[in-house]
Amino acid sequence: MDFAQKVKDLAQRSKHASEHALTEEATKTAVVLPLIQALGFDVFNLNEVTPEFVADVGTKKGEKIDFALKIDGKTAILIEVKPISLPLGSAQYSQLFRYFAVADARLAILTNGREIWFFSDTDEKNKMDKKPFFVFDLQSFDDSQVKDLARFQKVSYNIEEILETASNLKFVKSAAEFLRAQLANPSDEFVRLIARQIVDGSITKSVLEQIRPIVPKAFDEVIRSRIQDKLNIAFRPGAPENKDTTPASGEDEKGDVVTTDEEIQAFYIVKAIGARVLPIERIVMRDAKSYCSIIVDDNNRKPVCRLYLNSKSTKYVGIFNAEKQETKFPIASVSDIFQHSELIEGAIKAHVK
């Protein structure tokens, strides 16, 4: 079984655990031990995997971390596990911080069996960063993220390459967060920066107020253009198949459901609209016979819209409100979906955590 298939197997385990694993120990058995195996470590070999790893930290004696993974006899990775019912954003993991400072490991993992948070010491050596440099969601991921996760396999483990990647990912993430914040509510400084590029003369308060509402629209135009360029490349005659962007298929498909190019284009447009408020990998399409559902986190309880594009006469996009009530709008072509950007954004925001 190749690594990508192992990750798909882990994804199924994680989804099952979300419904049935009620404790931390159940999460370990159902997901974390298979995860360690998928990374190439022998969970039955204490020279590779040490459960309940003990290391004295200052005046605290006998504290235990859930797992320590060893490579060539040296502790390489520390793992702390939380129950899958506990969101990691609210988890307390001070113990992992303390252990990181005294152990030889340069990598620490916090996981609840769904999200896997990777930490290192990119800010200050031997002191674990407060924020993860990489987050992998076992229930919502794409092929590029699987390739990033593959870096942590024992067979290819190279801590220097990982730390270099960690630094790059941290800067990219910080830049993306800044741009996302400016997209939602541009600051005076950012608006002034834009204004200097397009306005001759002094940048007065009235000029700033004139430019401010233009900034989100400019972002929208850039995003729309980039998406359209990619669509033009992806669907021109003779273009190579892009496997990284294949939408998820519906649970209710009967084997004769065909996802058309038009449906995929519409899916990309919805993702482009949603990019303002949510990481696009969380937006997923499930195709069925009569319509395509676009949902958040591959969860049918988080609907965004439905695409009714198979009719030869009238096509529709059905958009859900916060109460999950659907309203259908006729469209002449998939590009008309952009006219309903605000409603689609509102549907996505209802599922943002």
C-alpha cells in the first residue's frame, strides 16, 4: 500500500472514530497507532515507539507523554494525544511544551485523531513554537498536503529539511493570514499602500475612504482572474488531466454519475468566492444524479449550495442560508454564479469555526 492510500485509510478511521471513539485511549487505538504505522514506525518495537514516555522536567517528576518515536536510537518525535471529541484549538498541551525543552526531539505532534498539528523550534532553539507550522486534517485534505505529510515518514525523515520547510510554511501561513484579514477589513496602512500606487498627489483621509471599498473588490478581481486562467488551461482541448482537483464523489452515487467540466468549473468558482473567508481545501463537491452539492469539511450538515446544471433548458444554483434553507437562482452560464457571491459567502461563513 502506498502512502497516499494509507492516508485515505486513516481518513476513514478518523471519520469512524468521530462517531464512536469517546475517550483518549479509544482515539489512540483507532487512529493514532495506525498513523504511527503509516509513518513507517513499528508500534510493537520499543526501540522505535515508546508509549507513556517519561522524562523529568524540573521539579515535576514522572510526567508522561503519550508516545516518543525514535530513529537510530534517538528520540525524534514526541506525540501528545487528545480525545477526538476535543477540538485542538481548546486543548491544553503545556506538557508537550515542557517535554520538548528537555528531550532530544526537534519535532512534536499534537493530535486528536482528526487534526494533526506539527510543532518545532523555528522561533527559538529548544523552545517549542506556540503555533504549529503544519496542520493536517484527516477528514479534509488535498494531494499537496499528503505530499507534505509524507516528509515525516521514517524512511525519508530529515530534520534539517523539515525545519527549512517549517520556516517557509510558517511565513506563507502568516502572509496568507495577513492578506485574508486585509481582504475582510483593510487597514489604513494597507489602503494607503494601495493608494500610493494608483493615486497622484497627496493621500488624504477622503482619498483613503474612497479607496477603502475598492480594495476588497480588487482582491475579488484578482482571485476571479486567476481562477479563470486556471480553468482556461484545465479545460482547453488537449489539456492534461489534473488529478489534484478531482472533486469528492457523493455517497449516494450509483456508479453512473458523471461530473461534467461545467460542474467542475462551477465548483472552482464557488471555491474562489469562498477563499475570502475559508481555506479552499475545506470546500468540497459531492456529485449526485440530479445535482452537485458543495459543502464544507466534506460534511452534508454544512451545505453551501447545489448546482443544477444537467438540464438542457434552465440551469440553477441553489444557495443555503444559515437555517439551511435553499433558494434557487436561474443562471445562463456558470460565470453568473459570481453574481451571487455575497449569498455564497454568507452560506460559507455559517460554517466557519
